[in-house]
Amino acid sequence: MDTHTDTRTDVESFFDPDTFTLTHLVTDPASGKCAIIDPVLDFDPKSGRTSTKSVDKALARIKERGLDLVWVLETHVHADHLSGGDYIREKTGVKIAIGANVCTVQKTFADVFNLPDVKTDGSQFDRLLKDGEEISIGGLTGYAMYTPGHTPACSTYVFGDSAFIGDTLFAPDYGSARCDFPGGDGETLFNSMQRILSLPDTTRLFLCHDYQPGGRDLMTHTTVAEQRENNVHLTSCKDAAVYAKMRADKDATLSMPVLILPSVQVNIRAGRLPAPEDNGTSYLKLPLNRL
């Protein structure tokens, strides 16, 4: 998990090359309080083993800097990696926040996986954020901006001149998120991207993933201006209908993410693994011929 620090803002980013995921550490320098956005719990789909090596590196960095962790913020229910949120909560007592529309995603996947024991009221999380609701990291106050389309529950977190955009937009040379998951919608995503692009041009947009097309160097963030001028999907699709058509055609060619089945089952539980059965082992389900 490589580490990159943005010298112009107090944001430190950690990259997990196995899932191409970026986890961000946001700090209020005055108070020393911080938040982790989109932490990763490592998972080997071949063996079914989990590991905390990635999230432990972020926690070690917090300890090294003498910071006080006060929040885990999830931008959405991820389909490509397991969340390390519950591991962090168990280890530190910190609270986990996510957009309130997570309940919609929970209802969908509790049905897909036939999980009657999973509550669909968001109670696995400690705080459900409404659109525009403020959230504070010490003296640094930001807010949640709903940006659905990839999923119904995607949120962007805006803190000062930085926004953490989840899977809504990727790097300009990669484009934007797929919309073919349950509840996804191309026109909705286009409008969410426009909402992000209404932020000031210099706003830094911190990515949740970077797939490094062509083997280029890692990008942890771009800016509103760079996305507006160079994003390969936005420059070729000038309205919601055109974008939705492009997105639907492209999504029809994509395979399912490798970790979607384990990830969603865990992430609707805020990163908590299913309760162990009577032999002491936790199990995940595979819904045969359902998806």
C-alpha cells in the first residue's frame, strides 16, 4: 500500500494495488483530529482469507503523526473491495458515517443474498448523513454531497478546497463509474458529476480508485478544471441522455468486479464479517444464477 502526501492540503493518500483503491487520511492540523475515508480490508478470493495489512498501515501512520482519529467516512457501499471500517471501529472505538441512502442498497442486497438477519435501516453505521449535512473533523467542517448514479447511496465529502468523490469520477484518462449495478443510472450519474463540477475550478477531487491506464504513474487526485477539460467521458458526452447511452453500451461489455459478491455482503454491514456459525467460522454466500 503506497503512500502519497499532498503538500498543499492536509490529505495523505494510501494506495492498495490489489484493488486499485485509494484510502485518504484527512487531518485538522489545529486539533490533530483526523478521518479515514474508504479504508480497505484485504481479501484473497482464492483462499477466502482476510488481512488487515492495508488498513494497519494507515493506522500506523496516524499513530506516527500523533493524530486522533474521529471518523471513518464511506463514500458508498463498495463492490470492488471489502471495507476496513468495522475493523477500525473495533480497534479504536471511532464512529462510521455514510450517506443515508445506504438503506436502499441494504434492502436490495439483503434480498439478493437472502439475508433476513441483516437490518436495512442503516443501523450498522453510527451516523447516516443527509445531503448537505455538516460533519466536523476537529475544527475542520465539511459536508456530504449526494452524488448517486453509480449506486443510489454514493456521497461526496467536501472539506474546504478538497472533495472526496468516491467512484463518481475517475482520473480524466479513465472517465467515470459504471452504472449497471442495482439502482445505478446513467442520467443520474451525469447530473451528479455536474454537481461536483460546480465546485470551484481549483477544488481537488480525491479519487477512490486509479487504474493507471497505460502504466502511468499513480494519480491520487485531480481538479474540477482538469476533469471538465480532459475527462474522456465528459468531453465526448455533453448531455445526460448521450452520456447514459454511452455508459449503457460500455457497461454491457464489462464483466462483474472480481470481489463484488464478498464485498457487498460485508459492506452493507459497515465492514463487519457475517456472524460465525456454530463451528466458529464466518461464511459468505454465492447467489447462483441470480446476477
